[in-house]
Amino acid sequence: MTKPIIKFENISKSFNETKVLNDVSFDIEEGRFYTLLGPSGCGKTTILKLIAGFETPTKGNILFNDKVINKVPANNRKVNTVFQDYALFPHLNVFDNVAFGLKIKKLNKNVIKTKVDEALKLVKLEGYQNREISEMSGGQKQRVAIARALANEPEIILLDEPLSALDLKLRTEMQYELRELQQRLGITFIFVTHDQEEALAMSDYIFVMKDGKIQQSGTPVDIYDEPVNKFVADFIGESNIVPGIMRQDYEVEMYGISYECVDAGFKKDAKVDVVIRPEDITIKSVSEGRVSAKVDSQLFRGVHYEICCYDEQGNEWIIQTTKKATIGETVGLDFDSEAIHIMLPGETEEEFD
Ligand code: ATP
């Protein structure tokens, strides 16, 4: 583990009487791509504002390279923000937009020109210096906003839903570009999104948030494969969640039948939630399946069909498969032991005290 560049120590933040962050602690390591993921209003932007210095914590300490920075003003932090709407100045051209912060710092003209040119090169906009902002496409405006942040040579770049205004194709392109840029430069990126696919695709590390608390932190694979509670399991893609009983380590009982699973460390006979991802299930004949279920509906999703079934206990199962199913047919659902993940039902959705 490398040294944390940012550390949140038991941070709470209230606006008037409303608590929007509740005892949040985390470390941000240098040079990685972090994502704050969660539904609208869970406190993602508030965390960015605390890091940027636009807000101060009500409780707790924020450390930057081991020094408490709670009261350090925004312009004295080596942090730059790229906003959702880019916050570009429409009356200034590309050069002047990127140069804006540097001019405020009253840097020498030649130094400003060098830094602006370098920043534009990094985002593949060399030669666009004299273009008006109104003549730039959505993706290009996005890159100008990133170049403006880079020109200040920050140690951390904060990105607040920077791709949400773009159409799907451009958004995917920019996901690749941003990820590639972060890896090339080795600067710490902290990215905010409520889009789980985007978070999984881009991040080294994700913090999943709800109601002002971090529900789970980990790599995309950890979070996808081993969600700690129902909220995370549902928020990070579709999940099938059915009740089970942990008979012993690596053995869970579902509907009276024992299955091998990959989890251990639960109390014997603990009631648990069993999670199985839709893409880990195959549809077979009833005699070949582990659970019988009746096909209720299906949607064509382009790369696969999403099939909704109900088992005999009335639990819903979503299955992703390349084969079409027959509505009303009873089928067998099959899955490997590695696909069975266990969560404690009690762990669900931490709320405020
Ligand atoms: P979104 O995805 O919608 O941007 P978010 O997760 O970024 O949401 P925040 O913007 O951090 O959420 O807001 C968290 C909560 O704090 C919201 O309920 C919001 O209304 C409230 N809030 C944020 N800033 C202020 C403020 N300056 N004064 C009062 N309440 C605020």
C-alpha cells in the first residue's frame, strides 16, 4: 500500500440541521482512479467539495499528505475540479479558458503559453487554441475542461459527473480516454457518478455510498462479486437474492437443499441472503436445474435476453442468456458453486444513528 494522499477521519457534514455525511472515513492513495458511486443526494458532491475546500467539515479531519487541511482555502490546495456542466466561459476561446487559472496566478505569459499548449496536447486538442467554445462539440468541451484542470498541475483531479451530459457513444469513448489519461499521467482522479457500469469500467477503487455513509469500498471486482449488503448488490447491477441458511463454512442451504459456496466465517445456521448474478445462471430442463422456475417475461437487450422467472416460493429470478425462452414454460435454473455469494441480511443499508 502506498501512502494516502487524502485521508478522511470520521468526517461528518451537516447543512443547518440536516446531516449529509455521517462519520465517513477513507484513504485515497496516490496515482489511482477512485470513484464515489451512489444514488442522487447520498453525499458524493459534498465529499468532493470538502476535498476541494469549497466546504468545511462539521466534525472530523481531512488530511492531505498527512497534514490537516480542514481550513486551508480552496486556492491553496493542489486540487482541481472538472464540473458536470464543464463551467467553461462561453465568451473566451479555448486558450483563454485553459489559461484562466494560470492568469489569476499572474504567471509569466510565456510560461502560461507553454502550460496551456502542454495541457491541450494531453487531451488531444493541439491546434484548437483559438477556437470559440461555442464551436466545440460536447466531447471537445469536456476535454477543454480537463485541460484547464491539468494546466494547474494539480496532485488530485476531482470529476463531478463529467460525462453525464454526453450521449451514450461519446460517453463510452470518453470513459476510455479519461481512464487512459489518468494512467498515463499517474495523477490521482476522484470521479463521481451514479452510473454503476461507468464506475466498474473506469475505477481502481470504488466507494459505494448511501445516505451519507460508505456502504462498501473495494476494487470493482470485489464489489461486484462480493457485495456486503442488499443495497450494494442491487445498486451494482442486477442481482438475484434469495433466503438461505449457512449450515457450515462453504455450505449454504437454499429451499431445503444444501449447496457448496465460496463463503465462510458465518455463524452456524445463520440466516443469510444468497446472491447469484443473472449472467451466472443457465437455463436448462427442470431435471437438470438446481431451482425450478416459471418464465414470466423477457426483454431483448441487444447482446443478450433478460429473462424474468418466478420459483415455486414466489421469488423472482433474472437471467441473462443469449437464448430466447418460452413465456409460461417451467425451466431448471443452473449455476456453479462459485456463483453463490453470501451476505448477512442484518448488514443491509446502514442508516443514520
Ligand atoms: P447528486 O448525484 O444528485 O449530485 P450527491 O450524491 O452528489 O447527489 P450532494 O450534492 O452531496 O449529493 O448532496 C447531499 C445532500 O446534501 C442533498 O440532500 C443536498 O440537498 C444536501 N446539500 C448539499 N449542499 C447543500 C447546501 N449547501 N445546503 C443545504 N443542503 C445541501
